[in-house]
Amino acid sequence: MAEIKTTDISPAEFMERNSEPITFVIIDVRERIEFQTFNIGGQNIPLGILLKDPEELEDLKNKEVIVICQHGLRSETARRFLLMKGFKNVRNLHGGILALRKLNY
């Protein structure tokens, strides 16, 4: 059985994994205006909404989920929250969208 990862994912690893057939779910916890300004896809669920209503994500509990935000701080809060709610494999994009953009995503 593969080791469950519940830590950060580096921007380089994310880019490498994102170029393969997608095997994970991206949840972007930035506010809608931030998501509309620039995004890399995924499901946009602002952190405030996610913290109030995680039930809509119940079917993702056993999938690999990568949470992202602008700098990696809100997504770390989301990662910890989802783990407390029983999610098994949640990772935070280290440095957030800004770190990805520095790699010319």
C-alpha cells in the first residue's frame, strides 16, 4: 500500500504531476475574484465556505486532494481542516499560486 501523503507538494512536483493524466483533485481556496483573475483549474471553494460546509466534498475523502491558494497559508488551513474531517490524502501547494508562477506555469 502506498504511503499516504499529508504534507506540502512543491511547485516543481505539482507541475510534473499536473502534466500527467490527472490523478488528484485540485481545490483552490482563494476568493472567487482571485480565482477569476488567474487560476490553474480545479474547483474553487473559498476557505470561508469550505470551513462551513465540507459535506459537499465527502466523495473525495479517499482521493488525493491538493489544496492551493495565493501563498500557501489559507490552503494549509484547509489541509488541516480536511484531515480533521477524515480526509486521507490532502496536500498543500507550498508557496501557492505565486510559487507556480515563478516557475513560469
